[in-house]
Amino acid sequence: MLSIQHLEARAGEQAILNGISLEIKPGEVHAIMGPNGSGKSTLSNILAGREGYEVTHGSVTYEGKDLLVMKPEERAREGIFLAFQYPVEIPGVSNIYLLKAALNAIRKHHGQTEVDAMDFLQLVKSKIKSLNLDEQFLYRGVNEGFSGGEKKRNEILQMAILEPRLCILDETDSGLDIDALKIVADGVNALRSPTRSFIMVTHYQRLLSYIKPDVVHVLAQGRIVKSGGPELALELEARGYGWIDASLNH
Amino acid sequence: MSASQEQIDNLIHKEYKPGFVTDLEADTLPPGLNEEVIRAISQRKNEPPFMLAWRLKAYEQWLTMSEPDWAYLDYQAIDYNSISYYSAPKVKEAPKSLDEVDPKLIETYKKLGIPLHEQERLAGVAVDAVFDSVSVATTFKHKLKEAGVIFCSFSEAVHTHPELIQQYLGSVVPPSDNFFAALNAAVFSDGSFVFIPKGVRCPMELSTYFRINAANTGQFERTLIIAEDYSHVSYLEGCTAPMRDENQLHAAVVELIALDHAEIKYSTVQNWYSGDEEGRGGIFNFVTKRGDCRGRHAKISWTQVETGSAITWKYPSCILRGDHSIGEFYSVAVSNHRQQADTGTKMIHIGKNTKSTIISKGISAGRAENTYRGQVKILPGALNARNYTQCDSLLIGPKCGAHTFPYIEIKEPTARLEHEATTAKISEDQLFFCQQRGLSAEDAVSMIVNGFCKQVFKELPMEFAVEAQALLGISLEGSVG
Amino acid sequence: MDSVEHYQAFFKTVEGTPLPWLETLRAPSRERFIAHGFPDTREEAWRYTPLRSLERARFTPSKEVHAIPSEPLDLDLMRDAYQVVFVDGHFSEAASCLEGLPKEVYLKPLSLALKAPGEHLAGLFENTETASCHRLEDFNRALFSEGLCLDIQPNYHLEKPIVVLHLAQQAHGLNTLQHRLRIAPGAHAHLIEVFIGHDDSPSLTTSMTYAEVAENSSLRHVKLQREGKASHHYSGLRLQLKRSGRYRGHLSSLGALWSRTEIHAQLGSSAECELEGLLLASGRQHQDVETRLDHCGTEALSRQTFRGIAHERGRGVFTGRIVVAPGADKTDAGMSLRNLLLSSEAEIDARPQLEIHADDVKCSHGVTVGQLDEEAVFTLQSRGISEAEARHMLTFAFANELIERIDPASARASIRDALKASLPGSDFGSEP
């Protein structure tokens, strides 16, 4: 589904990614862990197409297509979804409006007709219930005045409605208390399927107790320095990132 | 130029659809302004002597006044003698019904989306159509009459209700108020008149559609709305003009009077021709609009969407005289290319427990200058007066300007005022977020601009909200959910 | 004799006139003042500030020989500082103390500097805009004969503050001062200005300060205006902040019958300007503060925080304009003004203004006018405090939030004392 080959990238003068290679197959859940400044968020942003980064080397292929030449909205329509670390507020634009506009843009891209208003409303209402959100939530401005937890749940709501193929969760666990974390994790687990893949970017092991990854990668200084099964996350938790640094310096 | 910039440009470079000219024979006074011209206007309208006397006095005052220069506007001096002060489509006799109105005129309004024939009329909206200097038709007159509402052209009201005209004309905006108000009082040729008697809730929206057609002509209309005790009216105003390389002057006056517990809601979508990208042509729009909350618990609410005109000088205001009266001002002002807008409001608190709200959204693009200018004055004795003001400006492109000049004068120690203003550009984060959800940059910009204006759009009556959002190239958000 | 003629008579007497560069500076201002006189409220900049009382009075420059403090000056904040004292607009050598001044610092009263005009002096006066002035600035420039000259060498940090005390004691005295400061690249200075005077002697003090804060240098400034109750006060600060220059100022205006403080700053790239101040208008006081910050370079930051209190028949006037020049991207400018209006004859007028000519900016202003929180008054009363004292405490607390941030502690204490003495119910003297 996604193939990253020797990816190198910089922001301004600063090199951030120094040769990342990664293969993700349909249905797989990959966790990318690493200390602050290791390049985790940069990788998410580059996959989603945010401006401000320059890819200096390597390639990213998604479903056989060159991802890096695509505009952010094309990537989204092709099924890439980024759950933001800091979801932005858009005053005056209601949640439900954004959801409908986004869903229709994606449907149109795939040659489908616009969604029926009633069907859409039903779909959305069933989803917000499962995320333990109030219906009023739909009519408020996007993230406007939302708490940290509400913002993160809103990201999962959008994910559930838009049904992407590749979900990138950028530090989705940050700023969540244990109850909110469970709701978010349940939301993500409900979306797991043999055709949908996940990249979970996280600093802590905590999230991985709720969403079981197939593969764990450790990122440091813009490189994947270690890959393994779920047990790697536990080891990392026990020994700290210093362990990785130490092994790097050898 | 980034992708988003390009999208923004596409969004704001919309074609000006009402820019056509209707070809018909007109009765036009030669350019120039003097007493004879004023007499000629009064004579053509067959006015009673009190009107002529009022006009002449205003003209005398005007001669002693000078054009205001405090606004953030830069334009070539207006030569008041090069303008024609009266132009009307030629008719042998005044049309008695719509069937007698020149089909070319009917066609013009149809093209503008304003059907005058009642069978295809806008549902629930009565229209007074003002073409250059005269009102050509008013719809739904009879239905309104049944409710006791008077809605007709100003010229007609002068004849049918002279006592109301004498009582109220100039009582909110006296000719001496300012240069343009004096000019208007001297030469105004038509406009709308509305009277809602005691206890009547006007059964439909009233609207006036102003159309400038003739070249080298100024348009000077005057609107007077009186809402008696416990009455209610919602009034809409729209304006368009052909595209021409010369500037044309529009200097209107609107007076609103709300008595005890009366409510007037006045909405405007101003889409006069704005001139081309280089700033050639366009309407010079100098307008004095003021509402007087004379009664207790009276409420006057101004909502405006200003997208047109080369120059806009306009400050719809409220005098909150009656205790517990309420004044509101909701404004979206968009200026692009070389447009200049200096617009805002005045809220004068005199009565006790008076309240005012000001929400102003300015959008500036191209090489335009967009200025909010507002005054909140709370006089001694206006116990517990309250004002809330929020002025936000959105900048699109590095060559435009956005300015905010509020004046706050508080002389009452139980008053409370809160004023906030912000200026920023569309955030890259918001754009990227929308794109990541699959929206094109253009749609994302539309959506964000629409959200920015939402507080104002939601104050507009439905028909106008659609038009206003269409003017910004924005699809209607309310249709969802 | 009208007011212009009255002051014209003093123009010739101004010291330093023979210096050609000084005359070049004065001449245009003198001519403009003679042509236009004092401004009136038809001018936008003076809309809320009439000068009638100032114009009616006839002030006269005092003779230097009389300029001796009538009582010893011993303010806490003068300790551990270089001290410059001006009495009725004249330098008082006896009351000043510049001992131990490092060689990197040129610090002299103008009158002495003019006796040996060297490169420092000319340097301090060069690059002064003469084509246009801000009205009373013309008046000041036509007449000034004294002031402070400060020139600090690059990278020198002058830690000890310079305290400049202005004492107005002669009735109907006219005190005209102009200060010139230059903080060279990487240098730092700390200036504390205090204006005091006798309540029973009306006077007019005009004091202009021109400060150039060079690349990476910084200036800290405290100005406390607590002139006598019958006096008129005009002061102007013209600030040039070069690249990465920093200015942090607290300017409080508590005294005088009529007072106007103008602060105009030009911010170069990455400059920072932080302004705070209090206005207190009681009795029949008129307090006017006008700020104008020009963001000329990119990535500059400005913050303005002002609080006003008007009671009795006082009038507080605030105008704050932020101007962002074309291309001054990443400007971050914020202004906040909060006012307490405490009596039915008092008035607050505010004009917060934004003039933006660049698009990548973040600018905002906020203004509130209101009263004390009645809930808070009641809470204090319910704890046994009298209503009057409760109001005093809360009013003090409103102002004190700004004062707490003043450095050094001696200046903080001084402003706090001045505030306490001027607030309604000042006999309570409650501790914060």
C-alpha cells in the first residue's frame, strides 16, 4: 500500500529526515516511536503534503502512484487521512458542513454521486454516538472552543466518516486522559480492517496498549534505528530513549 | 504565487454580471447644479410647495458646506457641475399597473433576478424598483394595504401622505447633517416610503432594488421608514449599476424611525459596479443611513454586505434615545482591486438600559483599502448602557490595506463597553487542514471566508443570505444538515 | 497679546542659538508655531484634548539663579542611581550626582554639553526630522534650552539606573527640555524619569525625548508624571528601534491638571517594544496618552497594556495607533486598554487604531470601559470592610497589576505611593 524508499527531507537549512525506508501492507498497523525532534511529525506532514518541507532524496509510492507529486487534497481523496496533533480551529464553519463537503469531494473524485442529506445525517449521528459526543457538536464551528479531548475525538469522527485507506495518527494520544484515550482507541479499533492500514506516531507506549500494532519502528535523528514487534515498545518504555541513543553512539 | 493565492484570486475575480446597460429613451436634465435644477426636479415630480422650500433650504446649506475629508479614501475630486441630477425612463403617462410598465424595464429587473410580475415574484417579498431617478414599480401594494402597511415610492407618498412626510422627513438626518445629506436633500428624486402602523407585523419582507442605468447621472434616493408602536418590519435593499469607465455618484439618505416596542430590520446587499481591476470607473457611494429608536424598547438592526462601489463612505447608525432600546450593526465589507471602503457605524446611547452590538468583518484583497470606522458614544444618564464591538479584518495579498478606527466616548459610569479588533490573513494551518480532508484550495478558502462572515450572514433574511454568499463565491452552508 | 506673541518673545533668549545645526533644527519649528499657534480640537490628534487652559495661561521661563530646590530631595528611587536633577527646567548641579560614571557613558546636561560641543553632541542631534512635527513638539523645539544627553558606547551595559528628576516649583514657570539618548549596538541603559511639582504653583513643562536604540541594544524606561495639581505637562518620546533593538517602558500619568504623553516608536526588523502605563484622572484632571507604533521591519513585536481610571470630573483620553508598513511581514502587535469609570461627571475617550499595509500579520486591540465588580465589593463588605474602603482596595488592585511589573522596586514603590495618594478614598492606605 505504502512504500517509502530512502526518504530524506529538510525544512529550511535543517535536515530532518535522513533516509527512511518503510513498507506498509494493507491491514497493517505500524507504530512509529521516537523522542522529541526525531522527525516523527515531519514524516506525517510530508506524507500528507504540508508545505514547508523539501524532499531532497528518495521516493514515496502509495498504491503504485508517486505520492510526492500529489496535492494535499488529492492525497486525501485517494484515501490518506492525517489525524492532526494540533487540530486547527475554523471559526464559523460548522463541523457537519466540513464533513459533508469533504465526503462529497472524495465521492466525486471516485465518480460517485453526492451523498443523500438524510442518509448522511444518519451516518454522522450513529458515528458521534459511538465516540460519546453530543449531537450539538455537529453544529459548532470546527474545533471552535473544543477541549483538547474533543478535538482529538473530532479527528476520529472525521476519519470514521471519510473512511480512508491509510490513516496517519500524529500523536493522537497527547493531551488525553485515560477515559478519552479509551474512546479514541475504540474508535480506531472499530475502523481496523484487512484493507485499511494505520501509521501511529507516538512518543509513549501508552496508546499501543489500546491499539495493538503489528510492527513498531523507532525513529531517531531522522532514521529508523530499530524495528520489531509490539514487544519493542514495551522494551523502549522500560529502558527509555537513552537506550536508543546509546546504541546509536556505538 | 502559491497555489492558495491563485485560488483566492480566482475566487475574487468574479465577473460582474449586472454590468449591462438597458437601452431606452430617457428624460434627463442637463448636467449642472443650481436652483433651477432643483426647481425642475420638484416640478417634474409635481411636488407640493413645502417640498420645494425644503429642497431649496438644503441647497443653500450645501453651498456653505465642504466635502468631508477625514475618511481613509483617496479619489479624484467630484465635479458637481458635470453630473446630471435627474434621469428617468420616458413615459407618456405614469403607468397605472405593472402591465403598462415598459417591457424593457421589466426585462432589466428580470435579468437582475428581481421579477416584478407577481405570478413569478419572489415569494413573500414586496419590491419597489427604483430605476435611475424614479420608482418604476412597487409589487404587492394591495396585499400590504390590507394589513395597513404603506409601501410606495417616495414621490407617491409626498402626494398621498404629505402629513407623514412633513412630520418625519429630515427628522433623523437633517439636511445640515453633512455635505452629502444636504446634497441629497436638495436633489433627491425618488426612493421608498414605508409606514407600519401601530401593532402591525408587516406580513412580508419589503425590498427596494436600486438600479443606476443612465450615464453621467447621479443617483440620489431617499428612504423613510416609520414603525409605530409595537410594529415590526424587515426591509431589504439591493443595488447594481452598469460597467462604465467613468465614476458615478450615488448619495442616498435613509431615515428609520422606531417608536415604542417597534422593530426595524434593515438589510443591504450593495453590489454597485466597483470599477475594473485598474480602478477605472465604478460608483462613488456616499450614503447617510441613520435609525432613531425614539420609543422605549425600540430596536433597529442594520445588516450590510458591501461588495461593490469604487468608493464606499457609509456609516449606518443608531440613536438609542428610548429607554431599553437596542441598536445592532452587522457588516461584511469586501474590497478588491482598487476599491476603497470606509464604513462602520455610530451608536449613540442616550436612553437608560440601551444596548448596542457591532460585528464588522472586513475583507481586503488586491490593492484595496478597507477601513472600519465606528463611534460608540454613551452620554451621561444612559444608565447601564452596554456596547459590544467586534471588528475583524482578513487580508488577502500583500498589497491591500485593512484599517480600524473606532472612537469610544463614555460619559456614564454605569456603562459597560467591550471592544475587540483583530487583523490577520487566512491561516495556512486552516487551509492545509481543509485540503487534508479532501477539499480543493479554492473551496477551502471559500469555506474559511464564509466562516469568517458567518456571524453577519446569519442576520440576513434567507433570500439575501443566498445572494450575499453567492457574491463571495460561496456555496450555502445552511443547506447542510 | 495673544499666546503666540507671548512665547515668541522668548525665542530669542534661547541658549545655543548661535550653533548653526541647532538653529537649523529650531527654525522650521519656530516658524510653524508662529504660523499655527497651539492646536485645537478640530485637529484629529487633539479631538479630545482641548488646550484652552494652557493657552489662556501665560507661562514664563524661570531664571537659572532661582532654580534651587526649596527643600532637600531625597527620594528612595534616587538611591543607588546616577542622579540628574532639573529644577524649573534648569540643571541643578548641587542636587545631581554623576559620580563614578564609567568612561563608556557620555552623560551630561545639555547646558554643559553646549559649552563644549563635540562629536557626541552633534551626533545626538543629527538625523532629526525637521520637515514635520507633532504640534507641541514644535513649541518644545523652538524653546528648549536644557535636557539630558546620553550616549553609550557599543556593548556597554549600564546596570545602574539613571534617575532624572524634574521639579517644578516656580509659579507660572515654563520649563522646556529636550533629551537625547543614543544606545549603541549591544549596549543597555535604564532610565527613570520623575516629574514632581508644587500643588499651588501652576507651571508648564514640556519634555521631549529622542532615543535611538541601536541593533541588539536595549533601553528600559520608567516615567512617572506626578506634577502639581495646577500644572500642565506635555511629554513626547520618539523612539527608533533598530534591528533587534528592545524597549520596555512603563509610563504612568497621575499628576498635573492637564497632561499629554505621546509615545511614537519606529520598529525595525525583529525589534521589540513593550509599553505599559496608567492614567489617573481625578478632580478636574485631563490625562491624555497617545501612542503610535510603526512596524517598519519584519518580525517585530509590540505589546501595549494601559489602564485608565477616571473619577470625579476627570477625563482620560487614550489613542493608540499601530501602523504596519508594506512588507513588514510576521508583525505581531497587540494593544490592550482597560478603563474604570467611577463617577457621573468623569469621561473616558478611546481611539484604538490599526492601520495595516502588509498581509502576513497578527494585530489586535481590545478596549473595555466599566466599573468595579459589584460582587467583589460585596464580598469584601461581607468580610467586614466598609464599602468605601472596599472600592479603594479594588481600584488600587486594578492599577496595581501593572505596577507590580515595574523594575526596580524603588520605582515600583514610588509609583504605588503616588497612586495610593491620588485614588478615591486615599485615606485608607491599605496594603495590597
